[in-house]
Amino acid sequence: MSNPSIAFIGAGNMAAALISGLIADGTDPQQITATDPDQERRTSLARTAGIRTLADNREAVGQADIVVLAVKPQVLETVAGELCEAVQQRKPLVISIAAGVRSDTLERWLGGDVALVRSMPNTPAMLQTGATALFATASVTAEQRDQAESVMRAVGLAQWVDDESLMDAVTALSGSGPAYFFLVIEAMEAAGVDMGLPQETARLLTLQTALGAARMAMESSDDPATLRKKVTSPGGTTEQAIRQFEQDGLRDIFSRALKAARDRSLELSRQLDKPQD
């Protein structure tokens, strides 16, 4: 299937980012349909992306080879129930980007026997610099895995995990990860201001340093530990800062924080798996 038709159920920021990335990658806008209850959002997306938009989710699914569920986890059960009949008739590949909803739960909501890929993108996907993990159920074919990866790679890096339980670790690491870096940026900027720098200067220097460090880590063949050692001269200023971080238990802080995020992800998954009253 060289030119699959793709339906996005939900046209929020993440869906818009994926649509933009797919079109930039060469997907014909006429192969993409998006639905959303907000008419203004549908009109705006149709105008800016040149895609087809609909108010009827079932109509969109009935014409799609790939269905991307891009609605909030709290409403996914209701949406899946609405789509169940159309999915069972059409048998599309279903990609969920709803955090915390396990594949077996979603498959049950969709009536069973569904080719389903669960994905966990993060917010930098809106700038085509996202990091996404994917998990495929047993019903997904090799061709469908390629299709799912192509969709998510349109907004950045895509990596597969073979064990769905690892998606909670992914949520803690990359799903929530941008906020950790924003916190570090906040802290560095504040420290710069505390040492006398103007706030705008401290902010720009911090942001550019973060960007440069990330690019070096991405583009270098050295691992982060090696890169750190290369910029840490014995007896120098960097060594003093690193020593203080280590003494204050920075590694343990990150370990505890990510485990707390993982545990919360597990808890939310259990809550979402409970049947609605």
C-alpha cells in the first residue's frame, strides 16, 4: 500500500503537527482527513494544510487505511465505542497517541482483533523534533509497522519497544522529559541572574548553551559521559560545578524523579482501564 489514506480522529496540536510533518515528507494532503468537534479548528486546518476535514468520525474511519486516534485519554473510551463498528468493517491500522491507555484496553473498546500500534510522542513533535516510542500488537503486519513508523517519524525520532510495560518508562523519560530540561533551563537562568547577569542575557546564554549541547550530543560519535569529560578540565571551573552536582546527589534525584513519573503513569493506566459507570 504505497499511498494509504490517513484519518486523524481529533485535530489538536499533536494531530496538526503530525499532519504538517507528513505533508512536508511528501504525503498528498488529499490522502489525509481529520475530524474534530470544533468547526473553527476544522476550517483552519483545512485552509492551512489543504486536507479534508469532517465532523463525523465514523465517516472518516470508513474511508481510511490508517486511523490515528489523537483525542484525550479521558474521552477515548467514548470515541472508541463510537468507532467500533466502522473499525471492525474497515479493519484499518489504528495508531493511538493517547497516553496511558493500554493496547489491550483500547482493542477491547474497539471490538477486538484490531491491528493496533500504541505510541508515545512528546511535545517537541510540534516542531518536528519529537521523540516517539511505539509498541505494536500481534495483529500488526510488517507493512503496517513500517506505515506507523513513517507517520511518527514525520515529527522526529521513532523507536520501537517490544514490551508494552516499557511504555511507562518511556512516558517518564521522553514523554515528560521536556519539562525536566525546561526546569534545568529555569534553574540555570535564575543562577545567572543571581550572580549579576541581566535576565535576558542569562536566558539567551542558557538557551543557546542547551541547544549547542543537545546538538553536540546528537551529532557526536562520543557518548554523553565522554563529551562531559572532554569539557571538564582538571582543576577548572566545570570540574567544580560537576563535583557539586555529584555531591548533592543529582543522579539520584533524576532516578527518583523518573521512577515517580513512571509509577504515576502506571497508576493513571489503571484508572483509565476501569469501566465507565
